Amino acid sequence: MPTHHIPVQRTAIVGHKESPKGLFASPSPPERAAPRLLAAVEAAAHRSELEFRAARGDSRGLSSLFRQRLFLLPLLCVALSGCALSGGNFSQHPGFASHFESNPRRASAATADEQALLERHRPQLWLPAGHAGPIDFYCDYIAQGSLVTQGGQQQPRPVTQALLNQFTNDPQAVFTHQPDAASPACGPARALGRVDTVELSMAAGEAPRPWRFLTYHFVFRHSGLVAGLSWWQSLGMGLVGDLNDWHQLDHYTAATIVINETEQPVALMLQQHNGMHTYVVGETVGDWQLAPSVDGRLAIDVAIRSNELYPHRPGRQVRPAVDFVSAQTLPYLMGLRPGTLRSSADITEPARMADYRLGFLPPDDAFYAFAGYLGERRLLPGRDGPPGTDYNTVPALKPLYRQWVAGYWREGNSGDLNRLLPMMGRDTNPEPAIQQQTIELGLTLKRLGL
């Protein structure tokens, strides 16, 4: 079976039509909505104190940070008491169905040649001290739990790969993980690998080049909130949930290595919260450069508590983080503006390298394609288990080349910001901005001989 090709040119997508809606026509995936709740509650607290002082004629302005944050705690409780299970699954948002109809999922796993390619470029994965590390999706996770499908029908236990795949297209299906210490050991963790090919021209008049995307999904039993929360955010969110187990299952934690025709790595794409960030191999940004380790492999750090992936850097590192990349939050990520109410930070502090093996599933497997919930449904919005990994971003960014290019922004680079901002309007077609940033990415690759 040949590698799955998505034929693309810089100015047109062959055989593929996109909705004219902008990137943010649909809401972001629900997995990490907690920062939005925090922002809304803090804004309400801010307004409440202003109104209180206005009513008593106080002209001294806002009180101390400590007193202002005290407003947060009762408001969090009010917010929680009014919450119900979130409505629809993110997999059902408009745009996904038409995308997968135009781009059918491949029904076969990686070929022997593709597996060898994935093994050859397998990245190092660095964990912080005390981190449980990645697991095996089917053996460690799915085998320990229950599956309820549409109509509340309880399925037989243990849940198997075959059973889960029977209900891939049921958006109401809910798998709840129930860890069982008595279950037999599964052996080393298993990252799931796949290969996709995109043909993309990097400049006007140039012939499209075949770029292969080697994607490695690391699976974690649960996901926590970012470790860089302020003390008052930690206190407030700790009242309504476990900061270390905000939702079951983290499997959007993916690293994609882009290689050229000569199998040379040219870029590393990392899923970070609800966005993608692209780093070019050998490009210096500030005082840092992405380069292979001594064994020739790229290295990745797992963030404390949230499991998000970042390029490896020794020691304790503060990584700016937001719930969702937007016109308001991208400048903060790029270091061009101060943080907003929706910004925080991940913390990485690599202590040991994870031991893991590769596994290979067809892209139409439930791991990728499951439309239901692959984790327990919980009361607070944003705490439900996620659908399959195919629903990692908004429909407008599903074409791989768009994720590669839209994620190519460099800290401190106002040119990148100016090129990318126009695609972030709610009803804006992102393709013109994608084309402009493709040219910029192409210039970087050419300058580095990639």
C-alpha cells in the first residue's frame, strides 16, 4: 500500500475544497477549556469590585491583588453550580464530515518501509521527575474500563480494540477508564506512529515537493493543568477538580517530524494545547537552535502535569501557554506582548528519558477516528474525555500543510505575526495568509539548504 498522499500546490489544493469560514468559525476542542473559565471568572471579579467601589464612591482604584483574587473563589463555586455536562462532542462540529469525506482515512497501518522510517527517526522523549510516563493505549488504557454507547447501552467488558472500533462513529459513546492495579503488566509504553505525504510548492512557479510527515502519538492516562498557574488560579481550580487529573486520556500529545526527499529532517511540529508549533531544524531563534541530539535524533520534553510537548532544553524552563491560539493570544506566545487573562505557562524540567516502543494502527482505527468520548464525562466543561486524535484542531486546519505552516511562528518575529493575524478572523478564509507564510517557510528552508 503506497503512502497516503494529499496532493497540494501552494496556490490550490487539488481535489479538495474548504469552507470559506475562518479558522475560528468553530470553537476550540473542549479538552482544556479551564483557562477560559478562569478568564471569565476573573473578568467578572474585576467588574464586581469596580461596581462595588463605584457604588460607595471610592476613587482609590482597584484593591490589592490578594483582595481582588478573593472574589474569584465564590464565583468559581457559582460557575460550578450552574454547570452541566457539556453539550455536543467537538467531533460533530461542522467541517469535519466534509473534510473526511474528501480525504478518506487510510485503512491500512504503516508499511514495513514506513515502519523502518518511523523507527529510524524516533525522537527522544524526556520526562520530568516523578512523571508516570506514557502508556499503551489499548493494553494499559482501553482494557481497563467500561464503554457505554448510544441509548445508555453498557457494552461487554473488558473493552477490546475490536469492540471499540464497532462504535467509532457513535458521538454519544463514552469510554470511562477505571484503572485496575490487578491487571497484567503491558510492558514498555507504546507510541503510535503513522506516515502521511503532502506535495507542496514552497514558492510561486516552483514544482511541488513531496514532504513526509512522521507522526508519533504519545499516550498518557490523564492530563493535568499547566504547572505555571499562579497560586490563586491553582487554589481556585483546585476547588473544582484535581489539577493532576483534569480529564482522562491525553493522546493529542503528538510530535511530527517533517522530512524531505532525501529523508533529512527539516522541521518538528509539536501539538501544544489546542495549537501546533513548528520548529525548523538548524534555524536559530533568539539564543536557541533546534538540532539533533548526539545520537542523531530530535529530543522532546514533556511538561509537568499537562504532558504538553516542547523541544528539549536542559534544566527548568518556563514555556508560555494559552488555551487556544488567537489574534489575542498569539502575540503573547511570540513574546511580543504581555500575557492576557487567558495566558499562563507550562513548565519543563527533564529528568529522565522515557523507554517506549512504536506501535502502528491504520488511520481509520478508533484511536484516530473515534467520534465519542475516550474518557469519563465530568461535570465541569473542559473535563470530558477527548474524541480521537483526528479532532486535534479546527476543521479549517485539518489539511496537514496548513498545520505545518500556521504553526510556523518564531518568538519575537513581528513579520510572522503580521502574516498570520489576517487568517484569525472568524469569517476569514485562512488560505491567503497560509500562502504568504508558506513563502516565508520556503525561504527559511532554502537558506538552510533543506
